[in-house]
Amino acid sequence: MSIVSEFKEFAMKGNVVDLAVGVIIGGAFGKIVDSLVKDIVMPMVGRLLGGVDFKHLYLNLGDKVFETLEAAEKAGAPILKYGAFINTVVDFIIIAFAIFMAIKVMNRIKRAEAAPAAAEPATRECPHCLSAIPLKATRCPHCTSQVQQSLS
């Protein structure tokens, strides 16, 4: 078998295609969550904390003083961008929670599919004394009344 045909067989397997689709959707989902965190969640958290803009928080490790993060970056100063790190941590928490919820739903669906169907009853009630009698009984063993045989 030539290497080209082996590669074609490998690439067309269901698992490889499923993985590729998962990676593409995951990348798109990551962009959505990134935007959610940076554009919606963190501005609200910053507002609650007194108007803090997390993406501009940094610690200057150099000797010079800079007015903004952009100025420090432009000058090539050593900086710790802990605001960006906080954004990334919140991104991770949201993605992890979304994955947790998706897996929880899938597990619930699997359990519902795997749950055994309710077993057919082996007895029925006698219409006269209300005792449990076998489905195929024609006479109640408790009150000896004649009962109609169940069609099941």
C-alpha cells in the first residue's frame, strides 16, 4: 500500500474527521468566550471594583516610570501584565464550566438511553378482594372468586 493511499485511509477515518470538527468548533468557541470575558464580564467586574480596567493592569519591573501599559510595551520595559492573566483565568473558568455543563447533559442523555425499560408486572389485582394475583390466574387464591384471565 502506498503512503498516499495509507494517508488517505487514515484521514478519512471517522475519528480523525470528528477530531478536526471538534478542534474547529473549539477554536470558534474559544473566540466567543474570549470576547465574552474581555468585552462583557471583565468590564462589569471592573465597574463593581471601582472602575478598574483589567487589561491595562501591569507591574513595571524596570527603573523608568510609564503612564500606560502601551508606553511600557513600546519602550520594551520588563513588565508583568497581571490584568491579562486575570482575563485568561476567567476565560479558562468559563470554558471549563461550559464543558462541564455539556458533559453533564451528555451523561444525562446516556443514562436515560441506558435505563432499562420498566419491567412488565407479574401480578394484577383481584377485582373482588384487591389482592395481588398472577396475571394468568382465572380464580383468586385469596377469595376464590372467578376472575377474567388477563390478555397479556
